[in-house]
Amino acid sequence: MILEKYQGCGNDFLIADGSRTPVIDPQQIAALCDRHRGFGADGLIIARRDPLSMELWNQDGTRAGMCGNGLRCFVHHAYRKGWIQADRPYRIGTGDGLRSVWICSTEPFICQVEAGIPDFDAKRMTNQPLLPGLLHAPFLSQQQSCSFWLGVPHTVLFTADPEVISAEQARTIGRHPFFKEGTNVDFVRLKENGELQVRTWERGVGWTLACGTGACASAVAAAIFGICPLPCKVRCPGGLLQVKQAPDKQCLLTGPSVYIGKAEVKVCG
């Protein structure tokens, strides 16, 4: 099996051709993504040409519906393979539905992707009976926060310094039983230059250098709370992303993708 590696603002993925890839199980995926005993990545993408679609797996072998950085890396891969051209938009199948994508530049490779429309229905996030309106997890009542679905579950917390949050603190929120499927957690502050600083703890991965849906969720939450209007720039540990919303509330994420290289691996099944 041939694996090709890409990264978007440091959020890295192994991509395999779905037409040539044997069936691999979650344990094998986790082994391939292991940074010490495998090739190392935040996730693995099974890429398919006909129809254009991506199947995304987290670093720990669990499935993920949507990933903005992963989608950009898929678009880059599809362009390199000649599956798509740079002169028109395309629709890509993901675990959370179809997404439109546009290539902005090929050198360096930059593209814009639909990250999804925020879904504020609390039932997507929790089984707990709650009042209507924006979901605030009760155990986070002392913090400015909200939770909603954007391809995957996100909880956005505004804090004075995202860098001081420990992995244990983030994990406690992300795996709290209040959330029926767990949640990605985005720690956010507004910088003096008007950018949003975002640090994301992802389900199935942990801390990441960037999270595309997390950048979008953070920007949407900042606009809701009147902290920062859209469109805006989001500064992740791995680089800069740009977020805006279309009239239908679809989040549009723009950022780079870099091809790293490829490797051949034998998967025993």
C-alpha cells in the first residue's frame, strides 16, 4: 500500500488511494499514525476518485466525519493526481455530506473549502434536557463558552491564554459525559492585531497544530459573542487560516496544504 503524506498548517495526514488499498482495521490505522512506531500523522484519509470522496480516520483509529485541514489536503492530493483541475469548483463527499472546494493557488497550494453550516441543535451534542438556545455546558458555567456541531462536535472556550491549558484539562472537557459523543475543544483569545488565537484539543488525536473545523467554530463563536466579526483570520500553532461565512451560513475555510512525501507499507490482513 502506498501512503502519501500532506500537512495543512501542521495538521498532517496519510492519504491512501481507495482503489488500491486493502481493507485496514482501526488498529492498523492507529499503528500507521503512531509517531514513534509508525509513519506518524494526525489521521489517515482513504481517497476515492469516482465519485470524489474522502474517508477520514483519526490518529487513534476512530472515524471522523469532517476535517477542514484534511479536506484541503485531499484537494491537494486530487490535484496532484490529475483527478481535478484548478479552473473550477468541485463537490467532495465526506462523512458529513458533500462539500464544495475551490483551488485558489497551486504554487504554493492554497484552497478554500466548505467546512459546514453550524448546527446549534443541542440534541446533536448531548442527551441532557436543556432550555432552547445556544448550548452552554453546565459544568463550564463560569466560562464564556458554547457548544455546537460543525461537521463534528466543538466546544469553544474563550480564555486569557490558550497556551497554559494542560492536556488533562482539555481531555476532561472533551470526554465529559455531558457530551454524548465527546467533543473537540477550542481554546480561544482575541489578539491585539485582531486575529483569533486558537488552540484545539481533538477527539482521537489530542493537541493539534491546527484544526480547520475548530478554526471555523472559534470564528463563529467569536462573532456570536461580539468578540470578533466575520470574516476573520485565525492563528493556530501551525499557521494562519482564514474564515468567512456565505449568506447561507456555510463556513468557508481558506489555507495551505504541503506535500511531504510517500512511503510503501505492507499491511497484513
